[in-house]
Amino acid sequence: MADTAFGEETYPADVPEGWRSRIGLGARTLWTLYRRHPWLAQLGPLTHPLLVPNLMVHAEWVLSALDGHDLDPTTLFDMHVLLYSHVQGLVVHLEWDAHAEASTGQTEDQWMNNRAPPSRHWRNPAASRRSPRWS
């Protein structure tokens, strides 16, 4: 099922110029897939990645965008994992927020406003030059 979902988005045959454009397209493509199928981001940790062919297509897109920039293989792979984990992590947290709102019936702001003690530091961080005390 995950392989099918990851295969719903592909990359253009006419590759954009520059590594930033290509990485940006890769991140937006993963974002689109994860927002369409939020359960994909919940399937496994980065230390045990899914080894499905259509997910590898997305990895290859990012790795090829970074190729040719004198990065050693470890750094190249680390850059890919950084991008992938950033997108995946954002989606996971959005899903947690949606679940919390559904469970409590309150938005994040409503929940915080009902639980957070008033603090002059939170309202105006510049009110004091000292670090706020959180205890």
C-alpha cells in the first residue's frame, strides 16, 4: 500500500536547473504525498526506513540533485535524511495536532490559553533583559 501511495507523484523528465530547485521540488512532492496520505509518515522511524521501490524514487531525486557537489557519500546521504526527516516530522506533528484538536474539541491556541499561566515574559519577551524563569 505504501509503495502505491509513494508512486502517486512523479518527477518531470525536464529536470529543473540548479540543486535548490530540484531539492525544493523533492520536498514539495513528499509534502504532497504525506498530506494526501498522513499515515505514510507514521509507518516507521528513520532508522528503519521503508524499502519500497516508489519511495526510493524520491530518494534518488534528492541524491541526484546533490550529486556533483564534492560531497562524500556519508554527507550526501545525511543531507537526504535531513530533508526527508524534516518533511516527515512536520506531517507527523500536524497529525498529532489534528488528533489533539479532535480529542479535546479545542484548537491549539484555545488549549494553551486555558492551561498556560499568564506571564509577562510570554506576552512581551522584551519586557525583561533577563531570561524568564519557567518554574
